[in-house]
Amino acid sequence: MAVHWIGVRDWQQSISAQRVWGQPDFWHMHHDWRSHGDIDWDHDIVIIGDSGTGHPIEWTWQDHELH
């Protein structure tokens, strides 16, 4: 099981999510098809922040290059 954050950009949101779930295994800026492929929807925990969406957006962001 992995913890994914999607669209958690606000400092207070990240502190709140850490208190409940701990540090994320994956931190996605957007819910795009690349991040959608990283998530095991049957076992992983997905936290969607204020900047996230419930469905993948049409374009892909290479956020993995930032970390």
C-alpha cells in the first residue's frame, strides 16, 4: 500500500495530511494519466487536495522530475 497526494500544494493541507497518513510515497501536482498509472486503485490511499481533481486531466505533467 502506498500513499499518494494529488494537488496538495497548500502548507496547511500538507501538515493535515501528514498528521493522518504520514509522509506521502508519491506527491503528484496533478491527477494526470501518468499519476493515474502509478496508483493501485485497489490498495493505495489517495488524498486529493484543493488543487486536485477526481478524474485525470487530459495532459500529462512530469512532476516526477521535480523530486
